[in-house]
Amino acid sequence: MTDTALCGQPIGPGDDAARWQAAMTRIPLVRQLTPVVVHGELDIGTANELRPDLLRALAHSQGGLDLDLSALTFCDCSGVNLLLALHQHAREEGKRITISSVLPAVERILDLTCTRALFMPDPNSAAA
């Protein structure tokens, strides 16, 4: 929801009161995403270890998580499954998960699994 406030006074005598010198519209801030950097390898062993930490970070975030995967050197289907589970939890909480940076090898598995679009930043947000 947006609020509009009018500032000043009518421009001249007899002018309609709806004509103001200045106006401003306040748009509520987009719920902020918490930045999280994931590094190393995301495979069956590390995905299971990382899951509770990522879910905790999601629970404590205001609007969700923005994942920086630029230091992630490897990701297999277990890693993708973790990202999908995280995405599902975020949706259930009315939050989102975005991926802001990724290496080509990890980007490729997201493309091959047709999951990359789920994590794209919102083009309407100020952070995009």
C-alpha cells in the first residue's frame, strides 16, 4: 500500500484545492533480504550440514535470503535440492530466496535443472 501526502498550499486564489505546489508518494520499503555467502562445495554431505543454518537464517530474515554463490565451486543435485527446499520454506513464510552471484559451473546446473528462474531477483525491487 502506498500513501500520498500533499505539501504546500493551493497555487493561487480561487484555484482548486487539489492543485498543490508539491506532492510525494511514500512507497513502503521492500522487505529486506538478508545476504548470505555460500562457499566451498555443496554436495550430499555439505548440503545436509548447511540445511539447518540456512533455515535458521531464513527464519530470522525479514524478507528472505539473497544468496551469493560466487565462492561455491561445486554444486550437485543435493545442493539443488537444498536450494529448492529453501525456496519452498521461504514461500511458505511469505519470503523469497534470490541468487545474486554465481560461478558458471553452478549456474550451469541451475540452468540444466530449470531452477534458475526461481531464484532471480525481483525486477521491481530496489535491490535488483
